[in-house]
Amino acid sequence: MSDEMKRAGLLLRIFAKVLDFILIAAAAEIVPRAGFYAGLSYLLISDGLFEGRSIGKVLIGLRVVSIEHGEPCTVKESIVRNAFLGAGLLPFKLPLVGSWIGWIFILLVCVLEFLILLGSKEGMRLGDEFARTTVIETVRSKMTQEA
């Protein structure tokens, strides 16, 4: 990683993902039949949008980039890095499972991702390891850096 790219802090990454999950939950509530699938689709491709930034990452000032070449995350890399989280949402749609099991499963997936992220020297969660991506802070304006 070059000197100009600063790895994103854990708290910023959590806030960005929480914002994205709020969007997913809103989609599921607003459009009950298709909202879940729209939210799941957004989760999978979101980091490949807006030059490596989901809406949550745009608001927080983060970007997902490829480790190999430092370019913004592609839609393909986004699907790979978010597939585990997406799989965590699937129990919500399984018949006879119930939403409480869905909540437990997604909570377990998020805790596992968080623990892997905490233990990683490179600041990578499981999805980052598979997609070979990392999250960085976007370049701040000169005025912000001087303050």
C-alpha cells in the first residue's frame, strides 16, 4: 500500500456498514415483496459503485480498493467481498426458519467478520481476504487537513 493511501479506521468502517445496513432495512420495509432482494443486491454490489464506495462509504469518506493495483473496487470484487455478509441474510427468506433465527445468523456472521478484522494486521475482514481488497480513507480537502 502506498504512502498516500491511509487504511480506514475500524470505527469509520463500522459506521459506513451500519449506514448501508440501514438502507437495506429501509428497502425491505418500503417494498416488502422485492425490497429484501433489492437490499441484498445492493449489499453485494455496493462497494463496486461510485468508484469503490457504497453510499455509507461516500457519507463517511471511505473507499474500497484492490490491494494489487490500488484501483477502486469493481462490482465483481464487491460481490466477492460481500458474499459472506449476503449469505448471512439468506435465513430471513428460508421457510419455517423464522426471522429470529435470521437475526441470530446475521449477528454471528457480523461478529465473525468483526473478529477477523480485529485480528488482521492488514485491517482486512474475511471478504477483503477473498477479494484482495482493503478499505482506505479518501483524500481529504486541503482545508480539512490543515485544521
